[in-house]
Amino acid sequence: MSALGALIRRDIRIALRVGGGALIGVLFFLTVVVLMPFALGPDLALLGRLGPAILWLGALLASLLTLDRLFMADHDDGSLDVILMSRTPLELACAAKALAHWLAAGVPLIVATPVLGMLLNLDGASTAAVALTLLAGTPALTFTGMIGAALAVTLQRGGLLLAVLVLPLSIPVLIFGVAASNAAIAGPLSFGTPFSILCALSLASLVIGPFAAAASLRHGLD
Amino acid sequence: MTLSDLANPTRFLSLTTRILPWLAGATAILLAIGLTQSVLAPDDYQQGATVKIMFIHVPNAWLSMFVWGVMSIASLGTLVWRHPLADVAAKAAAPIGAAFTFLALVTGSLWGRPMWGTYWEWDARLTSVLILFLMYLGLIALWRAVEDPSRAARAAAILTLVGAINIPIIKFSVDWWNTLHQPASVMKMGGPSLDRAFLIPLLVMAVAFSLLFVTLHLAAMRNEILRRRLRALQMLQASQRPALP
Amino acid sequence: MRLSGRGLRCVRGGREVFSGLEFHAAAGEALAVVGPNGAGKTSLLRLIAGLLAMDGGSIDLDGGDAELTLAEQAHYLGHRDAMKPALSVTENLTFWAEFLGGIPADPAECLAAVGLSHAALLPAAYLSAGQRRRLSIARLLAVRRPIWLLDEPTSALDAASQRIFAGLMTAHLAGGGLIVAATHAPLGIPARELRIGGES
């Protein structure tokens, strides 16, 4: 356990230091959301209606783009070799890295949501609903994105390939995340149903992600 | 005292040690006068007391652009004249500029609240300020992305100058985009036709905030110089040959 | 404790690097793997470390900890030093000591042993190539593992550091450890030679 704690602490520390990417994700989120009204027009009623969808798309892209270096950095400097040889199961080490990434890059997105909600003319209750669905849904994005990040290491390619691999996998999360937010804001659907499915998706990805990532790292040894 | 004297970081440090207290004092006095005058200024017949947000908002908005100008000149100093303090000045200015821009955004949104009924409206002026804020944040992220400040300096200088060329284009585009959707901007400010009762406190506040910027900027530059010295000392320490065990 | 491999075959990118390779090393013994570039010295070490899939043959460890795999009882010192430039020297070392578990040593002593005490609190980014190398050697000391797999360990080290490192290796062997090192240059300690890939 202390090994996993050490890994989580190290990854968060690196993300917050100079050269770390934790806050760039939030900045990207902010920029994507600010761009939307220029394409859609500044009609506040329209923005309010599309707000949850815009916030979810922004969070999806932001959490995906920061995942790029999740394993690549450790691979490039040889840390991954040492992690593979440790007594900690690789699945747990992968889960710890993803958790650290979510804490450093995912949680700031949720914290930024109220500000962005204001820009998109969402009222307090709607913003809270979107933030709650992001809180439940972003772990799923990180833990499924992790699979793509592990594949990117073994293929020695990152960036766009990762996006192409992972975006289709995140469609269910997007569907139920936006559906739950909209249900909370406008109805007529109940909030509970899509939100429960969203939580289920997150829980499932907490299990599937680490195993798939570890398998991909093990088979991609070189 | 010439520019080349100022180029020497040690002389810069000793000079600023002497003038910073005076600058800080002058800033405090002017801010006190400006704030008093702002409070005493009459209410607007339409906007009531909310018009007084203007005395904070306008200086911040003006500084948000002015600081980018300062950074642009510093960037030229980095790229063209290779002035040793230029990138220190550019780096130190970015967070201060971002802070002024943020204050301009917050006060603008508070000012708009009674008129719009919401805290945020995609008004042409405010939207431009928001984009400027994003550009500041991007610039700060660029400075933070690279550990070696001299390597980050040239990249940041190019980005700053590109930004300086782009900001008017962005401003124009946003204005055009905005008029496309709504004919008149809600926030109107008469330039020279502003009443004397408002104009004088506004000018005092503008000068006070400019002085505040100069004070903060010089202090931040000192910090940056000291930070770089610390870094150089640490690298020196790292390269020491240790006593063999 | 005895480490042995028989009939080892390694294929990289469709090319057979070596086949039918046999080796053995016992506790207290250093095995120096020598051979020309591309003979598969690094591949052999990574096979032993479990970082490369085997294409044939077997590697056995007799007399180790039965609860642990071979890789979990081995340290691998590769070309890349597994240190994060953004973290301080001590932070890097403490992290590996905590993460690898086992019986950790005092990080300060490990740094002193490789002559990095003066840089303990500095970011690893400020270290030179040789110092980074010494820091990764400190990782071998921070957590005790009986088998050391070293890939060109003396590269980037100056003469004084090589002597220090030879002393550390001698101490490791005296403590019942085992070393397999791929090398071009002499290790600085008595070692049995394993020549692979024909003439060099």
C-alpha cells in the first residue's frame, strides 16, 4: 500500500512542479469552452441549453489530451522498467498512476466548472448538476483513456492516435453524463437513471482500465 | 544613469532597493486619494452607485492592455537587443498582467450584473478581455513549461509579439461577431464627454494603478533575479566535486 | 544462490539476436557479458529482468526467495536512469525506496556512498550525466536485492566514480549478491567473462 501511496504522491508532485501539465488541462478546458460561443453565437438562452453538452465535450477533450504522457514519460526515462520489476502488481501501479492523474488533472476541471457554467449562463443548480456528473464521470474518462495511453507507449506513438483510439470508448460516458445533467436541469427524464449508469460506467472502468493497461504494457515489452 | 547601467542586474537590485519604498508609498497615497474621491463621487442618474465600479474597472482594463505592451517591448529587448534584464521583465510582468485582467473581468461582470441580470454577457468588450486573460494564462503556462528560463524566454518573446499583433485583430473580430448578434453594446462609456466629477477620480485611479503596476513589477523582477541567482548557485553546488568517501 | 540460463533464444524485429545461449552465475560471482554491438548484451539482461519476452529456453534461479519472481529479486540498471528531473535527488531516491519496498536503507547514506550528499536537496535536473548515473546506482543500494543486472554501468563515470562503484560491487558480492553486467570496458572487479555474438 505504501508503494502505491508513494507512486501517487510522486506523480502528483511532478504534475504540479515546473514542466508538469496539471494546470494546462484546465486552461485547455477554459479555452475550448470560451471558443464555443464564437461558433454558436452569444445567445444566452441557446448557450444555457447547450451548456452541459459544451462543458462535457470540453472536459472530455481536456482529460484526454493530458493523458498523452501518462506512461510515455515513465517509459522514456526508464522508470517503467523499474515499475515492471517491482513487487507491486502492475495493475495496481497502473490504477495508482491513473488515480494520481485524475487528482492532478481531473479534479481541477471539476473545480473550474462553476466559472465556466457562469460564462454559459447556467444557473447554480444546473452548474452543480454538471459538476456532479463530471465528478462521477471523469474517473471513467481517465481510466479508459489510460488504456490508450498504455497502447501509445507500446506503439511509440502518442497524440492524435491516442485520441482516435480512446474517443470512441468514451462515447457511453458522454451520453450518460450529458443525459444526467440535462435531466437534472430540464427533465423530463429522472436524474437518477442516467446518473446511476454513469456511476456504473466509472466503476466498471476502474476495474477494466488497469487490467487492460497492464496487459498492454506487459505485451508491449521491448 | 543610462540604460546600459540598468542592464547590470546587481545595479538594478541596488537601485530598486532605494526607489521601491518611495514608489510603494506614492502608490498607497494615490490609491487612498483615488478611492476617497471615488467614494465621494456622485451617483449616476441612471446606474446609481454601481457606476463607482468604473473607478476600479477602467484602470484595470487599461493596465491589462498596457502590461502586454510592456511585455512586447521587453520581448523586443530579448530578441533584438538581447538586453539581459528584458526576459526578466517580460516574465515578471505576465502574472501581474493576468491579475489586472482578471480584476477587469470580475469588476466588469459585477458592473454588468444590474443591467444584464446575469453575471456574464458575451459583450464585445468583456469578451475581448476574457480572450486577453486566456492569452496571459497561456503565456504563464509557457514560462512554467520549461525549467531553464533562458530557453523559455525566446519562445515566450515570440508568443508575446505574435499576441501583440493579434490582439487588435481579435478585438476587431470579436466586435464584428458581437454586432452580428446584438446591435449595441450595453456598456457605454463616453470618452471626453465624461463629467468632471467622474473624470478626475478616474484619472487619479488610473495613475495610482499604473504606479501599483510599476511597484509590483519592479518587486517581481527583483524576485525573478534572485530566483535565477539561486538557481545558478544550486547548479554550481551540484557541479562541485564531492569529497570521496 | 545460482542463476542459470539454458538454450536462450532472442528474436528482435524478426532478426534472431542469439540462440542456444547458456550462462550461469553463482552467489558472490560477477559475470561480465562481452561482445560486439548488436550481439544482444542488453537483450540478455532484459530477458533476465523479465522486461523482454523469451523466444525459447529457460532462466532459473536456485536458492532465491521462493515467494518472489526472479525480476522481483533483481535490480536493473539500464541506459536510462529512471530519475525525474523535476524532483529533488532525495525525493527521487526516497520514492524508489518506498515503491520497491523490501528493506530500505537510509537515503542519506546511499547518497553519501555514491558521493552525492552535497546535491541531496537539489533538483535532479541540475545533475550531470555522470551524477545521474551515480544517483541511479544509489537506487541499487537503497533497496537490497541480491541480483544486480547492470547495462554498461561504468559508462559516463569518471575514474574516481568507477573506483567507488567497483568498491560497491565488491561489497555487494561479498554480501552474497550476484552481478550480471553487460560491458565494453573492464568492470574494475574480478569477473568471469561470457562472450556472445562471436568475435568482437
